[in-house]
Amino acid sequence: MKKLILLILFASSSTAHAFPEMIRHNYPNCIACHESPSGGGLLTPYGRTISHTVLSTWGGEKEARPFYGALDNKYTKSWLNLGGDLRALQLHQNSKAGMQGRFIRMQTGLEAAVKYMNFKIVSFFGKQEQDNMVRGESIRHYVMYQPSDELSIRAGRFVPNFGLNIPEHTLATRRSLGFDQGSERDQIEVMWGGEKLNVSGSASKTVLNEMRKTQERAFSAQVNYTLFDSYRIGLNSWLGKDNGRSRQIFGINAALGFTDKFYYLSEFDMQSGFDRKKGLFHFSKLGYEIVKGFHLLALEEYRKSDLKNDKTLLNAHGLGAQWFPRPHIDLEFLWNKRRVAQQSRDYTDYAYLMMHYYF
């Protein structure tokens, strides 16, 4: 039961999907489709168009609009963008203790972007609690200044731009390093995104609350370079200090679009500090779109937060599928074999069905 509770906690943070695998369609940067320059969250009008022309099996242009076009208004469309998310998870675990399962509501909220000249204010409103209640609170928000199509400067509370911003936010390179959804930080970020080169840097600090009693202050930087329009490689670094301790993270990531249907994502991060411990964090994802909107997936992850301590090992591998039947609907199924050395030497069967509805 304790293992299931841990998995539920891992899965229950609010999420904001980004899709670096869109590199297969020659989209190396996220800001074309998302209001956020690092991806995830509210889609731009162009991003909603892509959701039906590229991502979904069926659907039309009007269907992809916010609230199915019900809020279309020529007086507001130039300065206001509205949307929202409903996300739930059916989780199952099969171990020697037996089979257990639970339905979890992960996210319920509204997001808005208000624009004026080169400025933009974005906020997601709605904090999902563990008891399935929703608190009226903005969990991520920022003000952004964009003097050109390439340059953006924003300040507020959001997840740092580090590595690959993938939907599977509980994987080793996201949650284990503190970059998953629910880990929004107060920060200032500068990003330049060109046709080939993308560079970002930020200064941030964690938000103190009942779960976090100490505050890490950090500087981070990331450089991505695109080759042949559909292959992107990146380097990322992190330097943080927390209550007298420090940590450094250096990593490499890749988003490779072999064809417009076949793609591969991977990231390796090495963390040092925290009582002189060195750890390795890795994930890889292989995908193939067999028909428009329906993908077969293979995922693998590895974490060893202390390379000298075998008890800190976690590794998992499995298969899954993702389907975008129509605009606004995203279904993802994943089954894997997962082993957490601190708990057991045995692998546990772990599966979930994630249901996402955005409007």
C-alpha cells in the first residue's frame, strides 16, 4: 500500500503538456504553439490549428478553437486567449502484495493570456488538492516582454526551463531533479530562440510552503541547436544553493525526428553536491505514429542519486500508446516494470491511463 501511495503522490501534481517530439514536423521551438516560450500550458491560436491538422485523428478548425469557438469575438481575439484543462488518471499496481488501483483527478483549472503591444500576462488558476478538491489559487503566472519574435524576457512563477519539458513529468530527469509540474519557482528568465540556436538563462528560488522549509536559489542555462530541421541537441546546467548546501547539474538532451512518424527523445543529467554525492538521471522515449494521431511508445528511465549507494537505484522500462482522437482530447496508456531498490529487489507492474481534456 505504501508503494501505491507514493505512486499516487507522484502522479497527482498538475501537469502542463509540452511535446518536444514535434521536432519531427520541423518545430524546434515551443513558442510557435504555446504562450510559454518553454512549452506547455495554454496553446496559441496557431498551436490550436496544429492540434487538428497535425496531432488529431479527426476534427476541424473550428472544433480546435477555445471552448469550440463559443468565445470567438473579433474585439477580444487580438489581446485575450482563454483555455483550461481537465486531467485525470486511472492508476494500477500489481506486486506481491496484490493488485491495487485508484482513480485520481490530477488537474482542473483555467488559463488566460492577456496581451498588450509587446507585453503578455499569463496565469493558470486552479490548484488540485490531494482530496480531489480544487483551490482557487494561481499556481503559475508570469509577465513576459517580447521585443522581437526571437527574444523573450519573463518574470513570475513557473517551472524552470531545464532539459526536455516532457509530459511524463514524474520521470527521473523531471521529478527526481525538481523540475516537474508542482515545482514552480519564482524566477526571471531570458530566452532567445532563433531558427537554429535557442539559448536561455534564469535566476530562480523555490517557493516556501508547508512541504518546503528551505529555499534553493539557483542559476541555470540551456543551449539547444537544431540540425537539418528535425534533429535538436541541447546542453543544460544548474548551480543552486540551499541552506548552506550546493548542487550542480550538467546534462545533455536530444529530440530526434527521424521521419515525420518516427522519433526519439533522450536526456542524461549528472548531479553533484548535496553532501558530495554524485548521481545519474536518465530517460529515453521512442515513438512511432502508426496512423495520424495514434502513437506507439517505448519508455525507459534510470535514476541513481548516489552512485556509491545501490539503494538509491530506480529503473523502469515499458510500453505504451498515446491517442489524440479529436482536438481537445488526449489519451495516454503506459505499462512498465519498475524497481525501486530501497523498497525491493523485485520489479513491480505499474500501469496508468491518463485522460486529458483541454478547452
